[in-house]
Amino acid sequence: MRARWPVLAALLGVGVSYAAYPYLTLYRLGSAIQGADAETLEALIDWPAVREGIKEDVCDLVFDGPDDKAGTDLPAFGASFIRGIASNTIDRSVTPQALLAATSAAPANPVPRGADVHVRWAFFDTPTAFTISLQPPGKIEPIKLEMDLKHGVWRVTRVWLPAELLTSGSRT
């Protein structure tokens, strides 16, 4: 009986460490944004995967947007042209430096410090996938992140931005 306690304690320690690891990664991500640490952001975020996901969302918004006439009348060439423009813009805009610039820029209507983006919920979807819902100040829809565990490291691999944020950048 005494020989089982160290094994159980070790298994419990591994389980608690595994469960806490994505939360620690999320904390590191927040600290990197607040500290303007582009190198850490580069390590914690799979930028090519995030860019591809945002490209999909933008194209879905354009072609399957709220008004039915948006994407149905475009010929194949027009659709590929819009995808190319969106792709180039996202490739240039979705970078660690751009994220840091966007989070450090002073908004036109400053929001009180206590109303910064906060975590609404965070949980495991599968043993290797972790989803986070972030509530930006003044927005109704949340920003959702997905982190995947690959090679022992949790990294952000997908970001779902609210339609309001996706369309606000195209109207400026």
C-alpha cells in the first residue's frame, strides 16, 4: 500500500500540470502582449495557421455575408480576385508586430483600464485542443482562440474574430 502513494502522487502531479499548462500558456500570451514581446508571440502563435483561418473567415463573410446578393453574383474570376486581395492584406496585417501595434495604440474613445479584454471561459475540447473565449471591451461578440498541443507545446492555431472586427478594417 505504501508503494502506491508515490506513484499516485506522481500521476496526480502530472495530471495537474497537464491541466494547468494551457492556462499558463494563455497567461504567457497575455504577458507578451502587455510587454510588447514579439519574440514570445512568435513562439506562442502559429501565425501561418492563424492567417489561413482569418482568410477563410473573411472570404466566408464576403461570399456568404448577411446580404444574400454579396457573393452570389460574382463570376469565378471576381471571386478569386477578392480572395487574392484578402490573402495579401491578411498576410501583411496579421503579424506579431501588427498585433502589438493594435493593442498598444490609444483608442479614439479610451476605455477604462478595468474594461480590457478578459477571458469569458477557457476549456479543453479534446486532450490536445483548448478553446478560449475573450470578451473585447464594447463588443457583443467574443473573440475565440483555439490552442493545439503539438510536440509538447501549446500554440494558438486558430482565431475567430467577430464579424464586426473583420468588417471594420475594410471600411477604413
